[in-house]
Amino acid sequence: MTKAVVVGAGLAGPVAAMALRRAGIDAPVHEAYPRDAVGVGAFLTLAANGLDALRAIGLDGLVAGLGHPTPRMVMRDHRGRRLAEFGAPGSRTVGRSDLYQALRDEAVRQGVEFVHGARLTDAVPTDGGVTALFADGRTVHGDLLVGADGLRSRVRTVIDPAAPTPRYVPLLNAGGFAHGLRLPDPPGAMQMMFGRRCFFCWIVVGPDEVWWFANPPQPVEPSREHLAAIDPDEARARLHALLADDPGPAAAILDHTARIEYGWPTYDLPSVPRWHRDRMIVIGDAAHTAAPSSGQGAAMAFEDAVQLARCLRDLPDVPAAFGEYERLRRGRVERVVAQGRRTSSTKVAGPVGRTIRNLGMPLAARYLARNDGAAQAWLFDHHIDWAQRVAG
């Protein structure tokens, strides 16, 4: 049986392993951290195309009961005036930990082996395969190696030592879950406000529960030490100060949040020239990180995993499969990265940019409404047919 060494046990890794097993390829997953990611992170939005990718390999049922449908986005300016409303049919907002745990548990049920505390240091091509070298001295041989190891991918630099590094987007991220607060907004609508000094979004998900995130501007990339020194009280005070002059429920939401996740920087990854070499390849954020504002990080990773497995299943050898996979994916994911970059820039707009945004957004919404969302069909209606063979 063909064996793939999967590096990275975040969201992409388990889905890649299950898709590969469905294609007849054994795929143990190796993770650098010594423990799993249960309980880590806030939440993410999984767009319809990401759910479609999971459906292709029979995993959509895992997500059906997680989180909450979020089919609408309402945009407001710093005065609280409604700018536009956009539809996102089929999208769900889910707790990141809940999604991770569901995928990990299902992968284990399907027989995927997870090895924690396995930090990749290098990978060496061999005759007809590749040997992965780990920091604890172990070596693992496979017919191919899949790097699903995220933004700071080691596999990416093994494939190409000159690979670009992540590009800082001048925003931080914060978020959390507020309880015991009743708001009048309809459940499932993402209420997004371009505040005077900070972008803020909230979603009513139950009678007295609100999920939220914020993007405090940060012109200079902060160090890990700087962020680690910000304690929970200081984080809460910073957000209160940034949002104090804006209308809306931000202050009450912060006060009803027991634990605020604060301060992780925003990055994206410009075009990576080499996704594969020999029998090694990168997928997901390791190949094309989109800013969180794209709402497509997890969806693109799931699409990657399924398309890679199809190519390996149907094409005669690994190099041919890798080449066809890149042909299928590169244009699409780089378009998503570019879109995420543009969306992020609107969150830190100056006075001129704010005026242009506030005038342009209603026009964009009317255009999409007239075209029945056709302009976004390339993104959300993307479909992967697992049963269809890849021609190559």
C-alpha cells in the first residue's frame, strides 16, 4: 500500500489523511506539538465551498451539527449606519476547537495514526520515496510527504529554501464568546462594524449568547514577547478604549465575555513559487495563507486535501499527480489570497479610504443583488466530484 507522511495535525492534516486513505493511501499524521489542539482558539466561518469539499469524502455530516448557520453579513460604518448586506448561503460559523476535535476523532475512527511531539527538521528524497527526519531522532519513510504544517511550514522551506516568508497584515485579532447578553439582532447574521479605530463583528447565536471578533490595528508587527506580556485585563481595556466612541453593543459584549482571546497577528502568504519537489508537496496555509477576512482559510485547505487525493488516485505517478494538482489549484487559491488582502485593507482605511469604502460598498451590494450572486459563484459554488476521474 502506498504511504504518505502527513506533517501537521491542524485542520488540513486530518482531512488530507482521510482523503488519502479514501484514495487507497495510508497516511499517518505527524504533529510537532506534544498534545492535541482541543480547547485552542475561538471560531471560524466555514463557507459553502468548504462544506462541499468535506461532502466529497463523506465528512459533511460531521459539521452539520457544529456551530451555527451564518448566511448573511450586515456592514455598518463608524456611525452605525447600515452600508450593505451580503449573502453567504450555506456558511456556518463553528468553534475552531469543536471542528478540530470532530475531524481528529473521525480520522482516528477511520484508522489514521497521529504521532505528537514529532517536529520535522528535514526530509530527504530516496529512491522512489522520501524520508522524514524529526527532532527527537526518529525517521519515517514514505512514498510521498504532504506538508499541512501551516503558516510557518517547515516542509515549505525544505522544498525551497528561498520560499517567501509570511507577509504581515497590520491587524491583530481578538475574539470570544459572550454569555448572559440579549441583543435584538437576528440570529445568524454577522454584524460587521467598521469602527473609528477598530473593526468589530458580532453574531447572535442563541437567546443570550453572542460570538464576536475584533481587529485592532497594529502598524508595526509585534514580537511574540510583546504580545505575551499583554495580560487579560490589559487586553480588555485596550479593546474598550478602541471601541468606546462607536455605537452598538461592543462594550456590553466585552463585559459579558469571561475569556478574551487577544493579540494574534494577521498574515497572508504571497505567491509561493514552488509547491512541490521530488515527492514532497505543501497544501493549505503552508502553500497559500489567506488573511482571516477572506473567510476561506479552512475551506481552501479542505479543497486542497480532496483534490490532492484525487490526483494521486487517478494519475500514473507522484510527479504527474503533483503537477495536475497545482494546475487545478494555484489560480483559485491565489485569487482568494488577493481578495483577502483587499478586504483586510478596508479595516484600516484612513479618512479618504473610509469615504471610498462607504460609498462603494452599497454599490457593490446592489450589483451582487442584481446578478443574483453570480459574481461570487466562482468562490462559493466550487464543486469537487470525487467520483469523476482526474484526466491529467
